[in-house]
Amino acid sequence: MHTRTLGPFKVSAIGLGCMNLSHAYGVPPSPEQGERVLLAALDAGVTLFDTAALYGFGANEELVGRVMAPHRRKFTLASKGGMGGVRGEDGVMSRVIDGRPETLRRNCEDSLRRLKTDVIDLYYLHRWDKNVPIEDSVGAMSDLVRAGKVQTLGLSEVSAATLRRAHAVHPITAVQTEYSLWTRNPEIAVLDACRELGAAFVAFSPLARAFLTGRLTDVTTLDAKDIRRPMPRFAPDTYAQNLRLMAPFADLAREAGCTPAQLALAWLLRQGEHVVPIPGTTSLEHLHEDLGAADLDLPDAVIRRAGDLINQQTVVGNRYAPQATGEVDTENFA
């Protein structure tokens, strides 16, 4: 597996986003299937595994901890705090953004316990809590570094301006944000800010939540609890418009001798040596397909044509619904 630099770590050029082994896209796979995917990724050379307290309200960290703890020295472990589940009076868990220092300290302790490890290599602030100055949240996280509980710090879904404010408090090793052919917001300023500050850019949903695989053709079949349901781009009429982009994109992939998913990941890898995609999957077949993108050496013309086909001008619909848009730093990432 080719490698890239993530702070003090050398990691596989393509990591594994572990979220959908426990969360988000309808009914998750069995724990046994989750274990097979994790171990197959490790065997295939993946050395960056990404989870969070939010995913499955702790269940994903428990899965990663149970399966991966015996192999802990073989990979870089990333997790996130500041957004998790809180049980209401009715007993139902709900998602809450909370960046207060005392919450972040508690989140980290809980994650360490679930992950069965003494230290988390890269610990992200999952969302900036706009009720708390970023300096206070990052200051509390820097205390975790000094205590030896985490090695490096990251931020998720922040603007370049917020990144710079945070970096002034403690070096930021990585910024994680959605980035793919159909989501280009980081190109406004965050990608360049990461490059300037020496931070890696970790791209989540690099396959556009399955759109860029070409395999999701009917969004009406999505599970009622699938997080894509309320996303504007996945509304049936809007998605049908976006699907028109896939036929020429699939043709281009065939011409290049790869799959659409591989072309999408290869495009991302060409956007900068500091870019590390973390696709997620529940399928061993799709796992190996994704990882194969790191070995592609496609002509510049193919990469350029891919970007010309699918981009912010050709895709219809917003990334998030209004409430979720309000939870990220800025949708423009200026």
C-alpha cells in the first residue's frame, strides 16, 4: 500500500472509515461481518482506521476496540469527541454537539475505554460547538495530549479561519471534511490552509455516500433510518437528475480501465499529497475495489475529464438539509 504523511505518522494512502459498520446507512452489518471487514483492511495494508464516539453511540468504537486491540501497534487510530449521544428522559438517544472542556475530557476517557487502548493517535473535535470558543475546546484537547491520552489533534468540518485559530492554540495534524467530485467546498480555502500549516486533509464520504460507485440507482429503496433520506441531493427527483452524470462517468472509468469508485478515489488522491480519503464499506469486495485505486496511475487528461464531468456546477442540490448545514462551521469553508 502506498503511504502518505499524517503528522508524525505514515499511513496508507487510503484509510478506512468505520462508521457504516455500526451506523448511518440503514441496518448495519452483523458484528461478525464488521470484524471481517476490519481485519481484511488490516491484512490489505490499511493503516488508518477512523471511528468516533457518535457512530452507533459508542458501538463502533467498541467494535473497533474488540477487533483491533490485539493489532494496536500496526495502525494509526483516529477517533472523535465533542458530538455524541445523550439519553433523554424518554430513554431515546439523541445526537448532541458539546465542545465544553469537561465534556471533551469525559468523551476521551469513554473512547479510550471502548477502544481498549491507552492512547488515541489522532483525536478530532467532531464538530465545533459554536457556543464554546474554538480556543477553549482545543485548549482542553491539548491538555489530553500533555496527559498522554492522545498523540495529535484534528478538527472536522471547519473553515480555514477556524483552523487557523485552533492551530494557534495547538498544532492541528488533520482536518476531516466531506470531499469528493460532487462536494468541492474544501477547495475554496481549507485545502490550501491545510497545505500551508502542514496538516493532512482527510476526506470522508469520498464516494459521495455511494453515488460515485454507480451502484445506488434507486434512493426510494433506502432504509427509513438511512441518514441520506433527508439530504437534498438524495431526494428522488434531485437524485434522478444527478444520476444523469453517471453514464458518462462510468464510460470514462471503463476507458481508463477501472471502476467508477476507483476513478473517484484516484481523482481525490491527485488533489494533493496531503489528501487521505477514508471510504467506508460493509463489503469485502468493495473494500478491495476501493484500495485498488491507490495503485492507479491515470493520465492527467482522465483526471481532468472526471473533474469536468462531476463538480459543484453540474451537481444538483445542497449537501445537507438546513439544520445540518447550520451545524458545520460554514458551508463555504472560507
